[in-house]
Amino acid sequence: MKKNPLRELSRLGQAVWLDYIRRDLIRGGGLQRLIDEDGLQGMTSNPAIFEKAILESDAYDADIRALALRGATPQHIFEALSVQDVGEAADVFRPVYESTRGSGGYVSLEVNPHLAHDAAATIIEARHLWGALDRPNVLIKVPGTAEGLPAIRQLISEGINVNVTLLFGLPRYREVIDAYLSGIEARLGRNEPVEKIASVASFFVSRMDTLVDPQLEKIIAEGGAKAPLARELRGHIAVANSRQAYRIYREVFESERFKRLAARGAPVQRLLWASTSTKNPEYSDVKYVEELIGPDTINTMPLSTIDAYRDHGDPGWRIGQDAAAAAATLAQLAGLGIDMERVTQQLEEEGDRKFCEPYDKLMATLGGMAAHPEGVKHSAAHAA
């Protein structure tokens, strides 16, 4: 029998998480099958995923109607639905959490995306969601913006598990690791335990090529001396950027600073590859899985990518290969007039909008349902 490539990834040190959540998947046994058959070790959610799940399924109608009849606001309805789903999913994953001694079995829930630039409000909401879920195997997602850094440090110092999301740039990633380590240090400074704290840094991958490739294609179309280099770099920036992030991960978590913390029980903050579905049909549909396989990493994939990798994945340790080439690839962009700092800032801003817009759409739809609770019944109009 052919080995399942998804299960082979765990042998190479990479955990597979699902970038998707939906109530019927959890309650219908589909999630358990993914755990049993594919070795799935975790699950992530975001406002866009919840918007799609709630608006395209009738699985939530009864709860929406009941909450609306009790006078719940759209925000409270969404919180109740999302906390319920994440909590149930975390319960399904609890045996994974126990068997891996806390290295796997996590489910993530994000704070309100409109709080991405408000550290104080982020801390308040993260505390609230952490308390509402009341499970050790959940992660609260906090955007890795400049304003998110103090929130990350504070939440880690309080023993709250954090999934840092919307990471694109290498300098910001260094700041995120520092915030995590500072939170651990603050906690140890109060002689509080750190062994069971969990955190991941979600580094977004494919969106980088989606933004940079058109800039390279424009240079190629113009011809001239820069065209060959642009052609050579097309489709390689996202992986090079991610491999440099992994180099930073290894550097920091092998440093003397972390060794001192590890001696007192501190776990690493693992790198999680997010946005790993292939957007360009010219590229392999498993490109952003194959090229980023390595120890102590997580790849969170949508169902389509999980299905593709199960079918024709070719597992192999690749992420640490030719780190110098990855650095050189990124350095060459400047000569083509492409500023990585500007690129990562644009991606962060676009990522923020891509979470806020579906959240706002969902709030508007739930508001309409709440205004007429007696008529709540799923229909195509909900997704209009």
C-alpha cells in the first residue's frame, strides 16, 4: 500500500494543520477521519473562514435564531458560534494534545480583526476568548502588527497561548520572537510555570508571490538587461523569504538567550506556514508545501491542498537547503527596484483588509437575521 504523504511529513518534523473550520465537519466525523487517516494535528480559523462557513451552511441557523430571539447583537452571535465551533474542535483534538504532550492538537480563534492596531483592546479580547474557551489546546490569534507586539508579550506573560498571524516580513518576525521570549522571561521572573505555554508564528507564504510576480512580469515584458533576472526570480520570492524566516528561527532558538529559558521549561515558538494554497495555476498545487518541509514547522492547508498532497505529495527535507541562495534571491530584488519593506507592508495592510471585510459582511448579515429572528432560515440570500 502506498504511504500517505501527509503522514510522512510528521516523520520529517512537520505537523499538518487544517486551514478551515465548519460545524458539520466537526460533528459529522470528518475532522476525526482527517486525524485518524492523515495524522492531522491542528486547525486554524479566521474571519473569512467563519464567514464562508456560516453563510454557506444551514448548520448554524437554529443557533442564530435562538440567539437573535434572546436579543443578542451580531457580535455576540458570532462570538457564540465561533467559540462553540473552536471549543468542539479542540475537544476532538484533545487526545492529540495529550498524546503529543502539548506539541499538537491546537485550534485557533482570532480576535476581532478591527483590533489589529489597538494593543490594549486586543489584550482585553484575547483574555475574554481564552476564558470563554477554557481549554489548554486553543490558541488566540493576534495580528503581528507593530501594535500587536506588546499584546503578544503581555498575553504570553499571562500564560495565554498565542498564534501570531499576518506575518510577512523578516524584521517583524524577529520582533515577534522577541515579544514571545520577553513574555516568557517576564513570567519566569515571577516564578510562574512556562512549560505548557504554546505559541506559533504564522508566516504567510503564497501571497508574497501573488504580489511580487506581477512586478517581475512587468520587468520581463519591458525587456532590457533586467528581464533575465526577473524571469529567474519569478515564483521564487515567497519560498526564499520563508526559508530566511526559518534561518532566523534556528538562529534565535539555538541562541544562549533561549537555551537559558529552555533550561527552565520554555518551549520554542514554532513557525507555521500559512496561506499555502497555490494561487497561480502555472505552479504546482503543492508548491508551498513541498519546498518548506523541515523540523519544528507546521503547514496549515485548506482542504484542497490537503487532498492534493495526499494524492501526489513527495515528502522530503528541503527547507534548510541552500540558505545562501535564498538570501541572494531576496537581495537581488533591490536591483530590480522592488523594495521588500514596502512589499511586506502592503501585504500586511491587504491582509488586515481581507479579514476585516468578511467580518463586516458577516456582521451585516447577522444583523439582518437578528432584526427578523422568526424568519431565520438558510438561503442563498445569506451569502449574497
